[in-house]
Amino acid sequence: MELSERKEKILSAVIEHFIATGEPVGSKLLASSFATPLSSATIRNEMAFLSDNGFLEQPHTSAGRIPSDKGYRYYIDNLLLSFAPSNADMFRILSSIDQTEGDSVRILSQALDVLSQITGCAAVATTPHSAGAVIKSTQVVPVSAHKAMIVVATSAGVLRSRLALTDSEISYELMELFYNVTAANFVGLEASEITEAKIQTAVASLGEMALDITPWLIAFYDAANEAAASDVIVKGQTNILSAVSLRNDAPQIIEFLRNSDELSAQLLGDSSKSVRIKIGNENEQSFMRNAAIVTAPYTVKNNTLGVIGVIGPSKMDYSKIIPLVRYISEAAGKLLAESMDI
């Protein structure tokens, strides 16, 4: 349904007042909000129309109106002006991310930390996943005489590691053998192509050294398989507990944020859109009826690797949060490009 200009102005005013105050909005409050004055009676009639058609709700008989999911959707799709993050927010985001490590998970975690602080929402991201991501390099980091950390890096900028124990002491010769074996058999393969059969074939070719190096190759296999899967990073979960409108559903939302598989499926959805917004009952879960999810994909060389977004109350300030999510997803893509080889 397309609304008249006056109805759109009233709907916008109700939503913006409610976002700012969290209180139902009455006709008397709105009467002083417009450059061209409207009578309280006119505003009441228009608000009644918006309520009858599902754009507004009246929590109590004598109370003012609050936006419905349909009202928020109309506002976002038709009325929300295009804003940009402030220079201060953009500087804060970029200066908070240390890309020297070249680790995509570290870069995303730092980006989410600052996003959750600025928005007051929980900030979420899926880790980079690309069908073409390959094993880029391996590393052995000795921890003790018999213990080493096996590190796997992919071309999607993902680092994964596993500890491995050996009966014999770690030596330069053993490390060199590991590098030679992984370079000859695994580097350049897609992470998802590293199978137990390939590991067994590599072990079988090592003769006397097989016993010493097998624990390292098993650790490499585990790390490579983890690197092949997309994971979810969550920051600012406690912000959910602070949101008054989410208080009753907060325990279930927090649990939802801990469920990587379910959360990842919800976030990825249609990641082809520049910004994707799901409001209240548009979410599949009943406990998200007062919540909204705003996500945007991050890309490297036109390859969508994952999404970044926020989860918070449906009365979040969309005019601020949508541009922030879009900006930080674009910034993350640029920063990640320097640590990736896709």
C-alpha cells in the first residue's frame, strides 16, 4: 500500500519519536513536530488510518501509538533518507582495526568490537568462506620439546591451529620434513579437499619418519577442515541484556547467538543484497519478535566471503545503524583484501 505524503510524514514522526524515547507517541506530541501545523484531530484521524492498516499499534486503549513491523518496513523501504557515518565514527572504526597480523578473524573481531560499542547492539559476522580458498601455507610453532602448534593459513585469510604431541623431540629436520610434505601434497589444494585418505597416503610415503610426523599431519588435517567451514563471531552480547524491549527474550537471544550453525544460516540468507534487514516477525524465531537484524556482505575482488551485521531491538536507530553496517562491511572487505590471495 502506498501512503499519502501526510500519512508518510506522520508515520516517520511516530517512528523517530519512538526510537528516540521508547514511549508511545500521541497526537498532541506530533502536533508541534511539523513545519506546516496540523490539528490534533487531523493527526488522530491519520494515526487511526495507519493503525487500521497495520502500520501502527496501540499498546493500551488510552496510550499513544508505536510502530508495527509493517510500519518499520515501510519506513525503511520508502522514507529513510540516505545517511553516512560521521567522520568521528569512521575514524574510530579504522583506527580500532590492526591488520598487521593478516588474520581475517582478528580483523573481523576488532571491527565487531567497535561496531557493538557504537551501535549498542550485538555485532556479528560470518568468517570468510570461499569455494576457491586454498591452503596457502603451513607453520610449525614449537611450544615445548615434544609439543608444537600446527598453523594453517588459507587464501581467504583464515588462520587455524592445532596442538600436536610427538614422542621424539622436535628438531629442525622434523620441521623441514613437515614443510616439505605439506608443500608437496597439500599447499594449493582447497581446504575442503584435505581428506583422511590424502593424509594416509602422505604418511605411507614417509617410511621410518611416519611415526614421528603423523601427529603433526593429523593436527594439520583438523586445522584445515576447520578452516574450510564458515564460523560466526559475536561481540557485545551484553548489549542484548541492556535493551528494555528485549528483556523477556534476552536469554533465548543470547543462546541463539551461541548457536553458530543456526545463527550462520540466519545471517547468510540472501547475501547478494547490499544491506539486508529483518524486523520482528520477519525473523524465523518467535523470540526475535521485538528484535531486528541488519547485515551487509563483505567482498574481496567481487567475491562475497561473508556478512557483518548487528542484532538489537526493532526500535534501533536505522538511520544511523544501516550506514554504519554498510560502511564497516566495505572497510572490512578492503582490509581483508590485503591479507588474502583469492
